[in-house]
Amino acid sequence: MQIRPVSIETGVNRYAEGSALIKSGNTHVLCTASIEESVPGWLKGKGQGWVTAEYAMLPRATHTRSKRDREKVSGRTQEIQRLIGRALRTMIDLKQLGERSIMIDCDVLQADGGTRTASITGACVALQLAVKKLVSEGKIPATVLTDSVAAVSVGMKAGEVLVDLDYNEDSSCDVDMNFVVTGQGLFVEVQGTAEKTAFSQDQLTRMTHGALTAIEELKKIQIAAAASN
């Protein structure tokens, strides 16, 4: 029960205020963080900022070419974007951010399972770097970042707990779950489905333990990546 080989390379986009390329096995996601000195209309005058995300899969990220979302974003894409945004907002004090927005873009270059969880883990580092830039410019206090966040997929197959699932594992598991957890070990979101066989409370406990152990490993990789920039 271990995660796939994971690496996070920072500074991969010369223009974005924060950028990170995360590779989790054969799943590769480019995450960028862009700062805008404005907020959505419904937040104007409220003295706080906003963090939101967009997610996309490149046409040949999978075995067959998929069409680009040009006019209408699919329901799955909307769900993932909202998940990434919710996850990232747990790690930042929006009041201290001031009336500015940080736009996160997660583009899947290559997919082999766990694209949403890899996006969250990589986007956390991109966001940290963008905030670090604002702090260095004296625009916001260093205390604006209150935590970190990472995510991992977990599955149960024939009674065995698997973490950081690749596509083959994900498609054949009896149970499929995603855990989003802060650096302090608090749960942001838990998504779980019995794909083939219902699971017990004991199995849920085992999967949760596997997720938390994996998140600790991912957190160490995030810290090292952010420190290298």
C-alpha cells in the first residue's frame, strides 16, 4: 500500500505567478496560479479575495483523443473545478488576501487515474508560490496562508486497500474513494462509492488510514517542492 512515484517541479511556466508540474506515476498535470487585482462582482466591496480553479484535460491525455470543452463545460469538469477550488480555499485567509483573485488552472497533460487528486496536490504548491510572490512584494502579510492541502485516491480490491490508484486499479476496484486533507490532518472532502461491493465500517477505517498515510508522504513532497523555488 504505497503511492506511485510522485514528483513536483516548480517554476515550469515563466509567466504565471506560481506554477508546478506534478507527476504521479503516468498522470501528469500542469498547475498554474495567476493573480488578478480584482474580485468577482458579488465580492466587490467586501474586503476579501477569492481563489477559484479551472480544470481541463488535453485532447490526447488519454488513449483516445477527446474533444476540447470550447462552448459548454461538461458536468464532470464542473464538479472537479469546484472540488479544486473548495480544497484550495481551505488553506488561505481570504480576508488577508484583500480584494484580489488567484486563478488556478489545472491542465492534464497525461492521464492514468487520479487526475483530480493530483491537480489538488500540485495546485497547492502553485498557489503557495503565487502567495509567496505577493508577500515578497509587501502586498499581503505572510500569515495569509493558514495551511496546505493534498489529495489522494484510495480503493478496496478483494479486501486489500490500494492508494493513489492508476486507471487499471481504479476501473477494477470494489470501492473507489477520494480524500482531500489539510496539512493539519483535517478532512476537506471525502468522496466514496461502492462500485461493486458495499464496504464495512472497518474497511472504511482502513481506507482512511491508508489515505492519511499517503497524504503525509505527499505533504513532504509538497514542502520540498515549494522550498526549491
